[in-house]
Amino acid sequence: MSLAIKSPQGVILIVGCSHPGVEHILQETSAIDPHVHILLGGLHQIQKPDPEVERIATVLHDQYKVDLVAPDTARASRSLLP
């Protein structure tokens, strides 16, 4: 389940758990507004190998230009935030 809230800074995207894949969720969100200001919640990356987590981090930064990411697991926090 995901919730996209349009704000003056861009979309505030809250995800419960990204079982469909965070890339798919961002693709659907981009139809509302291409600028995602913040992505909050479960990114479902805890069991992914490091190269896949790094690939997702690159996609969030380079393709979707997400301003801020606030994941809810220690692994995601370590891997997706600077």
C-alpha cells in the first residue's frame, strides 16, 4: 500500500512495504507528479544483496531524482542514505 500526497515541494510518497518494487511504485507516482520530494517507509530491501540495494539507490537518485529518502530498516538506512 502506498500514499502519494502532492505538496508544493513535490510528492510526499509514503509506502507501507514495497512488495511490488520501489521502482514500480515510483513509476506509477510519476504519473501524478514527476518530482518526488520524499520517499518514506518500507523499501523491502532488507534481504537484497548489496549490489541490488546500490542499484536501487542509484535509480532513486539518478532516474527519479528523489530529494529525500527515509527508509525504515537498518539495512536500507545504511545503504540508501549518504
